[in-house]
Amino acid sequence: MYTVKYKPRKGGNATYWDMNPSDQSLVLNQLERLMIEVAERSISKDILDQNLTAIWTAPGAGLGYSPLHNSENTIASVVGGILKNHRTGSRDLTDKNCEKIEAITEMITNGIQQGHFPKFKIEQIKFVKHDDIKPSTLFSDKLFDIQ
């Protein structure tokens, strides 16, 4: 299990969870890895691969509702939405995103451990509130020493 420390921050109508850039990168890499694993197995006749692709596209599982698509979210829609937002401008993860990431990685890693899904490398992610997080910003790194 990989533990990510975050600090909540209000912004507009959302609460963002600021975290160290290396932690955020790990989280996004885990989502990409999961997406790649499912896509690669999408035509497999193996029952474990089929279990994985079935849960990937199953609506519900406590992942919320998409007003945009007028439907319950799937793991595929949550992961795709988070990665799309990150790649197209919104670099911050919201509390709702992180809660869903936590649930998805727990569901998948438990399924692997119980033999319901094929074995592949993915880390379960747990988010823990921590007030000392100082995420890097454009101006947080010193370019010049001023005395």
C-alpha cells in the first residue's frame, strides 16, 4: 500500500487535496497502468481477464453519478475523467477524485489478492490528511539566492 499525504484546500465549489508532486505522479501512473492493463486484456478469453474488464465497465460500486452522461460512473469513466482533466489543464485532484481513486485501487488490489483478477503490478493507494504538505508551485523553487 502506498500512503499519500495531502492538505485540503478550498477552491471555487471544490475541495482540492494538495500533495507532493512525486506522490501525485505516482497516483496518476497507477491509474494509467490500470487503464493499460485493462485495455490490453480487453479481447482475452481468460476468465480472470474477463472479470477485470467486466468490473472496469460495471456501473455503480459507489463511484458516483455523472450528470454529463446521465448515468452512474464506472471505474473506466472515473479513471478516464481524472486522466483527461489532468492532461487537458486541471492538474489538481479533488477530494471526490481521491476518494474514488482510493476505492478503485483497493477494489482492484483486493481482487488480485483473492485471485479474481489477473496478477499485475499496481499499488493500493491510501490518502492521509497532513497539514505540513507544501506542494511545489511555479514560484516555490528558488531560482536566485537574494540576500
